[in-house]
Amino acid sequence: MNDCEKMLDFLAQLRDNNSLEWMHSHQPEYKAARAAFVSLVSDLMEKMLPDEPGLGLINPSDLVFRLNRDTRFSKDKSPYAPSFRAHISPEGRGMVPVGDYLFVSPDQIFLGGGVFHAKMPEITRRIRAQIVSQGSSFEAVLAAPAFCEKLTLQGEKLKNVPRGYDKEHPYGELLKHKSWYVEYPVEKDLFLDREAFLAEAVDVFRRIKPFNDVINKALEGLEMPGKR
């Protein structure tokens, strides 16, 4: 069983035995699976260095999210998310600035970027302001062949153009968004081939970068109240 298989095997067991008791009795397996994921993130960061030299100053472990779930406002009281996640950015794993996202679970593996959940109204306001002032640049990124070949804009949307904007605004469809992100699904067989997966991930993240750059330009100078 290679490292990627170990990750998926552990996460599948956690999905089916999602309890504090099970996790506490399987700490060696958890630590081994997490170490394998951190190693994968480290290898990916190394291959991304030509495009993101700042990644050389970051500890890959610091970019990996905890498995613990905040269940205070959820009907699902399962204590853990059966997935390994990393936000790969020279600025760390905080929401801003946006970076490259790696999500691995037994049921889904994907690469992503952008704003998945605009937890602050200021994030939404700033991105919409950027769309109004530089919508052509935003659309150019979304229409670029390198982007369109593998990616499409996703995100929660309003039914109508939000209040305060012309209902016939030329960038009305972009303004309807409450989140702006991309996801690229990865087949399990590809993920299990480490070198092939790393090559694909680097290629996809290069395609995502202009999109992230547009989002980050809108969010420049924004201070988050705290990091997850």
C-alpha cells in the first residue's frame, strides 16, 4: 500500500467510524496518514517553486487543516471531517489571499482556487466592486483557453442581480455570485500515481493562478479577523 492509498484507507475508516473513541484508539494510523499527506503537499510545493518562490519559506504542515469539525450550528455532530485539506499559499492557509486548494477524501478528490465561502460581507463587496471596475479583465481570465480547457467558474449565486447594481449590467451574471471558485476533479487512479498526480496538479494550479490573481487584487489589503 503506497502513501496515497494509506491516506484514502484511513479516511474511509474514519468516515465509517466517525467518533472520538475511534480516533483516539487509532492515533498511529492517523499520524501516518497525515504525515503522508504533508509529504505529498511538500512535494507539490517543491514542484510549484518556479511559479511561487515564496512557498520555499513555508512549512507544508502549516498549510494543512485539522480534521476537527465545528459542530455548534450543525445537525451533523460527527466530530471529524473525513478529508485531508491544504491551502497552498506563500501567505499561509488563511482565506485571504486566496491560494491553491487540495482536497482529498474517500469519495472526492479535487484541486481548486478562489473564494469558496465569502464569510465576510467585505469579501463579497470587494469582488463585486472589482467586477464593476474591471469586469473585462475578469472575463478575459475566464475566457482564456488555458482556463477553459479544464476549469469553469463555480459558486453560489443569487437569482437576480443584487440590489444597488443595474439589472441589465453587462457583468450581471458575475455579480450574482456570492462565491467565486473553481474545482478540478481528480480521478482516484490518477491520485494513486503520485508522480502523474503531481504533474497534473502543477498544471492545473498554473491554469488557476490568473483567476486567483484577479480575486487577490480585489482583496488586497483586507485584514481577516483571525486564521482558522
